[in-house]
Amino acid sequence: MSQMSLLMRHQLKNSHSLIRLNRCLSSGQSKPERPISRFPIPDISEIPSDLREVIEEAQEKAGFTPNVFKTLSYRPNEMRAFVNYHNAVMENREGGNLTKADKEMIIVAVSAFNKCTYCIIAHSALCRIYSKNTILADQIAANWETADIDDRQRAILTFAMAVAKCQPLSDQHFEELYKHSLNQADAWDIGSVVALFSLSNRMAFLTSMRPNEELYMLGRIPRPPKDSKL
């Protein structure tokens, strides 16, 4: 099991405890739980075997099944296409200069612009993990322009948000990226992340996708000492 998987399990253990505490404190104000999607969720046995493997792998890594997989399994062919596109865009490209933290930062900013609750919550968690910064994702979700980001991050988000808003791109947009050792291929990567999650945001709207409770606290728990047992 990878160090990232172990860390996520440790964080989730703490997250589950906080969730249980919150439920106890709010037990006097119980409300019916909202469905994770307005569309039917197929039984796991009804899902094609290749997609079951994707879901089981995600569950093994995270310790829970992200609701996005349950929701998208309503349309297996579309889920398969989405997963393949997601992997192509989000995996580290050979020679690429965008980090996983950079990509998650872009996703949070774009999702906030599109007012997508699911993606804001889910990718804020991943942004916290990859950036090792517990507050940056919250700042970006609230207003990326006032967030505590450096000049490189600001150039990336300025470019990303221009794409998200379908604003004309000028040479200056690209030149600002080049000033920070980013190149034309990296610009394509930024645009691909924006495009993928503009789609994802809209599917989350269509389905009224609900974030897993575990995601709210994921990445907020400080990394344990290296000699501690997870």
C-alpha cells in the first residue's frame, strides 16, 4: 500500500470520528438523508466488471466509495469514457510541468466559478493533500483572486479562468505562463483540466450529486510523524 493511501486512511480514521461527533451533537436536529443522486444507483453486481474494478480500486485507496462513481455507474459507457479521459488528463504527462497540486487548484477554482458543490468539496480535499496546505483550497473556493498564491499559481489560474469563462486568449496569457517556466504544452494541460471539470461540474448539477461526508475533513488533519503507526 502506498504512503499516500496510508496517509488517507489515517486522515479518514480521524474524519470518521469527527463525523460521528458531529452527528451526535446534531442528533436533536435530525433530517432525512438526501439521496446521493436523483438518478437510480445500480447494484454493484449489475455494473460491468471493468468499472467494478475502478470502483473497488477507488474504495481501497480512499476507504470509502466516492459518490461520483456510484452516480456515473447509471450510464456505464459514459462512465468508462469519463474515467479514461480523466486518467489521460490528470496523470502526470512526461515532460509536463504541472503538479497534481496545480491541477487540483485549477479544479477548485473552476468548480467554484461553476458553483459545483460536489467538485468543490471533493477536489478541495485532494488539493489539501497534494499541496500540503490545509487552507489554500478554502481560499481559492471563496475567491481565487484574493487567495494566498504565488505569481506562478496566479498565472496558471488567470489562464484557467479565462478558458473557463470562454474569454479570448491573447499572447499575453501564454507569455505569463512562459515567465514561470511553463510552456505551450502546459497551457494545453491547463485547458484540458478546465474542459474536463467543466463537464464534470455540469454532470454533478444534472444528477444533484451529493459529496461523501468523509471528503469534508479529508486533508485537514495534519500529517502524522514519520515514526507513528497508522
